[in-house]
Amino acid sequence: MDSANNLDRKAFLALIAGAVAIGTAPIWMRYSTVTPASAAFWRMALALPAALLWGFATGGVAAVRQAVQDTLRYFGPLLLVGLWLAIDLGFWHWSVQKTTVANATLLANLAVVFTSLGGFLFFGERFGRRFLGGLTLCLAGMGMLVGQNAELNPAYITGDLLGIAAAVGYAGYILSTSRIRTRISTLAVMIGTSVTTCLFLFPLAMMEDGATWPTGLAAWWPLVGLAVVTHVLGQGLIVYGLAHVRAAVGAATLLIQPVVAALLAFILFGEALGALQGIGALAIFAGIYLARTAR
């Protein structure tokens, strides 16, 4: 029992750390000089060699060889994981161009609702009042964090729908990753999703008007940050955690992302943070605690 509790606690802490790392994504994007879809593609393309280096450093040649073999063996399921992630990344970047950032952020984080719904419909997961209360508190906190800048405007309907589609994509990614991770290692998932997501994102990057290929150090370092910090470190920790924590709890925990992004934007860019945003952040943390401790 103690070992199971320790594993659960370790996985939960990994999810928190992963969410913090992913919360840096908007900051890297702010410095990026390529188009949004291109940034998403380069994030995944550069993550592949970074993941391989991580594998060699932590497990040696044998671990990387096994991960590559598992990637080939489970390429079909990993292709589905990559498709879900490409939907999330591609649609969210498009939504930012066609609606407000606040709307895109708020709608994309509805992934926690779709993850819970998907777990209930497809995997028979059941949720008690404590979890549902925590989920409601998280969503209320999210509304307080970014909702004051959200707008109900018919001109934004396309971008808003893309934001919802991104949320569905991220929910599919979380649910599919939580299943495949029980069969193969975190490294195999990272290698597989880097390859498969690139296959879907490359055509999107080519279709988008604007700079696709980064030129100069100033153009490359934000993309390296996206790949190493946001994807390899952030998603690597999340993939590990999702193997040991219910997908819905994991999705709720990932609502830490916008809190981190708001705090970093305040520190680096002087973006305002008021009392309402502070209360919203506290509500998110309280909701995560309730969801985490629910049985």
C-alpha cells in the first residue's frame, strides 16, 4: 500500500512539474519569429533528437534501442496519439489568430471536461461528488484567471470553434497517452509522438502564409525552448504521470499551465495581474487538490 501511494504521489508531482514546464509555451511563442503552425512543427521536430539524447543519457543504448523497437511495434496507436496532439497544437494556433488570446486559452482548457466525459463514455470511469466539485472549482478559477478578457463576439465564432476543437484534441491526446503509456516506456511515447505529430503538422506549416524556416540564432532559440522545455521535459513528465494517475485527474492538474503562463507574462512582459486573477489561481489549486484526493 505504501509503495502504491508513493508511486501515485510521485506521478502526481511529475504532472505538476510537467504542467509548469508546459506553462512556458506561450512565452516561447511570444519570442518566435515563424508562423504558429511552423512553430508547432519545429517544436516536435526538434524534440526528437532531444528525446534521443535524453534516452542515451538516462538509459544508454539499450534503452533507446528498446524504445525505437516499441515505437515501431505500436506505431498504429502512436499515430493516433500524434493525430490528437496535432489537432490540439494546430487548431489552438489557428484559434489564436481568429479570436482573442483569452477566448482561445479559456476554450482550449475545456479539455479537462472532454477528458472526464471521454473517460466516462469510453473507459467506464466514474467520478464522485468530490472530484466533480474540484473540477467545477478549477473551471471557475480558469474563468477568473482569463475570463475578464474573453469576449462574446460573432466575429470570433470561427476562432472559438477552433479553440473547442483544440480542447477535444488535447483530451484525446491525454486519454490515448494514458492508455499507451501502460504498454511502453515514456521514451518510446516521446519518440513516437514526435515522429507522428510531425507527419500531421508539416502540411499545416506549409499551407500557412509567413516564415516557415527560422533564420538566425534569435529565430532558433525559442523553438529549441519549445522543444526541450515544453515538450521533452513537460510532456515527458506528463506522459510518465498519466501512466499512474487517472486521465481526468491528470487533465485537471494541467490547468496549472495558464497560471504559470500568467505569472511569467507578469514577470517578463509586465502584463497586469489583479486580485481576481490571484483568486482564480487559488481556486484552480484548491480544485486540483479536491480532484486529486477524490476516490
